[in-house]
Amino acid sequence: MSSPPLGAPKGVSSRHGEILSVAADLFWAQGYDATSMSDLAAALGLSKASLYHHIETKESLLFDMSVVVLRRITAAVEAAADSSPEPLERLRAMVREHVVTALDHQTMNATSLTELRALSDEHRVAVTRMRDSYDRMIDEVIAEAQHAGAIRADISSKLLRLALLNLLNWTIFWFRADGDVSPADLADLLTSIFLQGALVASG
Amino acid sequence: MSSPPLGAPKGVSSRHGEILSVAADLFWAQGYDATSMSDLAAALGLSKASLYHHIETKESLLFDMSVVVLRRITAAVEAAADSSPEPLERLRAMVREHVVTALDHQTMNATSLTELRALSDEHRVAVTRMRDSYDRMIDEVIAEAQHAGAIRADISSKLLRLALLNLLNWTIFWFRADGDVSPADLADLLTSIFLQGALVASG
DNA sequence: GTCTATAAAGAGATAGAC
DNA sequence: GTCTATCTCTTTATAGAC
């Protein structure tokens, strides 16, 4: 199967992490299928055969990076969920962590989100399960805020979650780290739109 | 270059339109690079050589479908923009047309949005120009609503447009025509979130 | 307009030497 | 751990008959 990207003894696979990072950049820039193992080997300064000494298959790279980013964003947002007892404050903290963490590993997240169909059946199921679990966590916090009377209840928590993730996730397509808006500022802006809306009357 | 998908005499290239439609479904399901011309030919009930009698290159299919959907959504949203003199009503009508038109040709739109990097340099520039022009149209309507005092002015029209398109565009990743929400209902819901927000206090 | 056959290039992955 | 060389398969695209 695939080697453990996290949880392995320190240093044992720092090389693996570097390979995942470079692969993510290439996969995002050119597409997973359009990136050859020769491209990746060249970007790493290795021959193709040497590259295969460190990894199993091309597909395992895609799977491993999906697991890495999903574990990371789940851990970060779960921690944020524990930051306050107040539902609305929890939601704000989670949105901020989601945006900042997603943009901090932008190419891995973007690749994982858009290249899911390139995974093998088993790997795709595993990644989908992790995503579903993440979605449920968001659903629960939204539902909690609805029960507390803070968030409107005329829309189901599932649809509110879909709208919220719409608002957050498309950002990976256009965000540039060298632009004039920081991830934290962007998170605040998107939170404000989601909660207050764009109307003057409601600001 | 590429044959004219719109504007040609009726019937002359109805075959071309069918090919684009089938290609969009395959490109979206499997990815542009992962879909072979053999796959496409088989889906059309043709041999590969016969398929090449009707088209130029694989890449031209991707370009042509991008032009088709961009022309279509631009025309639909422009018409909606002319539907009312009131800025907020115009915005509502435009959002509805954007969502309904995008979902009406979901696989073409989704493919065009996510496979831009697979286009040749010249084709990519051409598509990007069309998209930029579309974005400017949205910017203008938002700026107009800001000047009319209907939309908050503490966020630039450009950032508001990015947030709005975030909210609308990610929908193509999860929307299912056989689900329990129609495109029109979804458009209303997303418009409501964008304008009023999710807070109870502002509803 | 459709076909069979094929050209020419590149893909993922491996063998085996060092 | 790294390399050169290679295997095998598939790719886009075309030639040329019907």
C-alpha cells in the first residue's frame, strides 16, 4: 500500500514529504495526468528510476497528499472548534482555520479537491470518507448555532454548509500569495459575507 | 483554426455540437487528459479515424466548448442585466441566470473552468479574455449597486465579485440534477446568503 | 463519411549495474 | 540511493481504401 506520510518516525521520510510537495506544485500547474514522472523526477533533480526508489506509484502520490492535507485541515479546524463555547465564535474560528490552512498548502489542497477522480476506487472511497467526516463536523457546528438561535433555521444545516464551503473553497482557484489580501484578511471577509451578507441594510 | 460552433448555418454542424456535448461529459467524468480519443469515438459510435473527420484536434474540442459556454452564459446574464433599472433587482436576475445557465450545461462549464491549463497558449489567452470581460460586467453591476447605497461599500466591488462567484461556481462540483434542490431554488438560496447572510439578526 | 492499419512519440514502471 | 537502458502499453493523429 502507501507509506505513512504522518505518524512515521521523524526524519525517516522527510524525502517523501519533499516529493509530495513538489508533486503537488506540478500536479496543480499542469494537471495530474498531464504531469509525467519524468517531469517530477527532473524537478527533484533525480532520474526516473531513482524517484521510483522513494515512492510506489504515481497514484499513491496523489492519495498520500490527499490524506496529508485532510488530516491537517481536520486537526486544525477541530482545534478551532474547541476554542470557544459560543457557537458563533466557534464557527468564526473554524472558518478562519479552514481558509488559512487550505491556502497554506494551496497546491496540495487544490489538487486533492480537483483530482479525486484520478484515484483508484479504494483510495477514492477512503478520501471521500474523510471528507464526509469533515463535512459532518461543519454540519454539527452550524446546527448547534441554529439551535442557539444565532443562525437562520429556514435553510437546512446541510445546505448552509454547502454554501459556506462554496464560498471558501473556490478561493483556491484564484488566490495568489503575492496578492494584496492575506489569507487571514480573506477569511474575515468571507466570514463577514457568509454571516452578515452584502446588503447595506444588514451591515 | 476551429470550426464555428455558433453562428454557422443551422444544421451544418449539428454533429459538431453533439460531439462537444459527449466530449464534455467524458472530460468531466474522467478528466481531459485521462479521456482518450478512442473513448470519445466509442461513446459516439464511431471509429477514431471517423471522429477526426469531424474535428481538428482534441484540444480544439476543449477550446470550442469553452467558447460555447462562455458565449451562452454571457448572453444570458447580459439579458438579465437589462431586465430592470433597479440595481439590486438586476443583480438578483443575473445571479439566477448565471446559476441556471451554468447548471444547464454543467459538464461543459465545469470542464471549461477546471481544464483551462490544458489549452494551448493562444486559446488559453482567448478564453481568459472572455472570462475577464464577463467578470467586468459583474463588477460594474456590483459597483452600481454600491453607488445606489444598496450594497455595502466597505469591500471593493472586485472582492465582492470574487466572493459572489466563489459562492456560485463551486456548485458545479456537487450539484446533481436528480437531487432535491432545483437550479432555480439553489440560485435563490445562494442569492439570499450573499445578500442577507446567514445570521438570524439580519434575516 | 466511414473504415482498417499504422506511424511516431511518450507514458508508467522495472532490471540490474554501481 | 542513484544511474542507464529498456519493456510494454497507450497516446494523438494520419494514410489511404471504400
